[in-house]
Amino acid sequence: MRWMRCGGRRRRRLLSVVARDSKMADTKGGLFAKTVQKHAGRAKEKILQNLGKADRTIDDVFDEYDANFTRQQTNANRLHKEVSNYLRCCRALHGASKGLYETLIEVYEPEWVGHELLYAQAQNSDMLWTDFCHKLQDQTLTPLTAYQQQFPELRKKIDKRGRKLVDYDSQRHQLENLQRASRRDEYKIARARDALETARTTYEVLNKELYEELPALYDQRIPNVASHLQTLYAAEATVMAEFSKVAKEVEAIADKLTKECAKGTYKVKRTAAPRPLSSVEASSPQNTTNSPSMWYDEAPKEEGSNSHEVLEGSEGTLEITSPEEAPGSSVTLEAQETYKPIKDSDQTTSPPVEPPGTDVPDLPPSDSQPESDNRPTISAPVAQNKEETGRPYEEIEFEDKKVNGNVSQPARTNGEVLSTKIPQGATTEGLPPGVLYRVRATYKYTREDVDEISFEVGEIINVVEYEDPEEQEEGWLTGVKESTNEKGLFPANFTRPM
């Protein structure tokens, strides 16, 4: 009996569970069927309304509210999109500006004027961009996002109101059809009236809420747009004013650097490259000891020419020996009453040179000079305290080509010794005042500094004296172009004397 009672309880419990599951299944099936029936009824009602076989409830005021809401939502979405894009572009411009200043700091050498000021302005620019981007994010984009998030909820409510309006029209049409039927079923008519009242109540509640919310939201469009514009452009005006100050500071730094460069503060001293040697000159051992000759190289000696020259008078002798004859070349000079130069007939003479006075101090012997020194040395002392008679020293003629190339004579103009050397073969007669000689360009040259001149091949340049001989650079000349009267420096090895 006890076993039977236990079995009965289990059986009843099992039956109750089965009944509950069946009821839940019936409920779910009923809800699904009801939902499908509702959607089918709405679709049928819309089709009939579109075909004109059923009337629809029209609310012109709400339709206007709906159109305003749609336009407002579209504008809010566009504004949010463009502000977001503007913020992205500002951040990209911030990165570009930062990269530009970093490059400028690397290019701007530390010894240039204003290097530390440029670094400070770069930091200011970076700080301004960072602050501006934060203001756009916090004061413009975030409030605009909150304003935009109101529209999806209202859009759902408007769509729900439209569905409830269709349900109301559908229930109204069903009640009208039941009332026009030949056989009236009061039970069905009562149920239809209850369903119509429920649909009308639901619709009116939603419609009333939207009548209050839509106009209120539409009125917010002006304050929202105005506040966003004010915040955006106030921040932009502030940051642009600060950027203007930074730009002026950088411009002042660049202007100061330009002035310092014009003064020659950072100018690098240049030397002209030596002229390429010909095959004959490159093989000559003499060119290995002499200085770069450019175009005033000493002329090559002829074979069989006399390399030993003697200038003698009645009581003294001036002897010049070339370096090819002996390592210790010597010059012997004695005080004389008269001087008579002896010259080789095959050599041309150079302009006269003033030798030193009669009192010549004793010099060390020639063997004390290094072998690489090709300058002439005096091997015999000069007689002291003798009266000089005969021609003055200015009349003694020396032959340049018999002396080593390192011995050069100073050029003369109207009795003044010039620092600019006049090369061999240059014409010095019939020239305008102040012109030492003329040269013709053999190569094209483009100036690399403001104090230089450019010229083409074949142009003629008048060589003049340096304004400040102490600033004269080796291998560079000062000249005036005949074609343009432009004055400046130019490399000598790009020209040939005329």
C-alpha cells in the first residue's frame, strides 16, 4: 500500500509537469500565432489603403512634426560626421606640424642664431595643438554626440505610433464590416468594439507623448547649433591667435639668421681647386715642388738654354743660378761703381725690380737651406761702405724665366706695388683706369655666394685690385664683367689672360 501511494504521487507529479509544459507550449504557440496574425492584418490593411479600398486616419500636424524631425536628425548626423572629420584632420595636422618642427630643429644647426628660440616655439606649437584637439573633443564633439543620441529613441517611438495607427484603422474597419453585415453577431461586434477601444487608447497615448516631445526637440536645434559653433570657433580663434604669435617668432628668427648670413658670419672660406696639369706638366719634376701655378706658370726652359746668368759690373758680380744647375743655388752681389747687365739674347726681360740697398746683411751659406727650397740665396757678401755710382738699381733687368717659379715680382701701377699678381702674357697697356689686365672665361662658372659673379665661356672680365688686400684669397680675383659691369670675386683658373 505504501508502495502504491508513492507510485501515485510520482504519477500525479509527472502528469502536472506534462500539463504545465503543454500549457507553456500552447502559450508560446499562441503568442507566435497572434504575432503572425497581427503582422498579416497590418500588411493587409496597408495594401488596402494603398489601393484606395480602405481609408486611413490622417494627422497633418503630426506629419509636419515628423518631417521636421527627419530633417533635424539628418542635419545632426551630418554635423556630427563633419565635426568628427574636422577633429581627425586637426590631429593629423598636429602630427604634421610636430614632424615639421622636429625636422627644422635637426636642420637648424646649433651654432646658428636663435636655435634655442626655435626649439621653444616648437614646444609652444605642440602644446597649442594638443589643447585645441582636447577642446574640440570635450566641448564640441561630446555634447554633439549626446544631442544626436536622442533621435534613435524618438524614431522608434514614431514608428511604433505608425503601427498602432494601422492597428486602429484595421480594428475600425472590422467593426464597420461587422455592423454592415446582414446577420449581426452581437458577440463579435462587442469583441470588435473592445479591440477598437484598446487600439485607440494605445495610439492616443503615443500620439500625445510625441506631440509634446517632437516640438520640444525641434526647438533645441537652434541653441545646440549655436552653442556648438560658438565653442568650436572660439577655441579656433584662440589657438589661431597663438599660432600667429608663434609664426611671427619663427619669422623673426629666420630674418635674424638671414641678416647674420648677409654679414658673412657663417661664411666658409674657400680655396680654388688647382688647374688640371697637362701630360707634359704632370711629368715634370719641377712642378712637384712649386706652388700651384694656375695660368701664371713659369715658361718651360728650352733645351740648351743657359741656366747660369751673371750680371757683372766693374767691381762686382750678380750671379743667378737656376735650381737645375745645383741644389744650393746662389746669387753673388758686390757693390760696384757701375753696373752692366749681361743678358741672353733668346730671353725676354721682365719689368725692373728694385734690389735691396748697398748694406746687405750676411746671410747663411747656401748649404744651410733645405733641398726643397728653390728660392735663390746670396753666396757672397756685399762690399760695405762704398760709394755707389753709375746706373741706379732700377735699371738692372732680371730675366724671370731664369729664376725658379717660386720667386715672383710684385706688380706695379703708377709706381705703387699691387697685391694682385699680373700673369705672364697679360696686356697692361691701353686699359681703363684701375684695370690691371683683362681675362677671358674658358669655363662657365655659376656664383655660390653674393659677393661672386657668374659668367659664360668667352666673356671678358677686367681684373681690378682687391678693396681690402688682407681679405684676398688664394686663387681668387676681383673683376668687373664688361657685358654687365657686375663686380665680384671669381676663380682665376676658370679664365685665361688676354
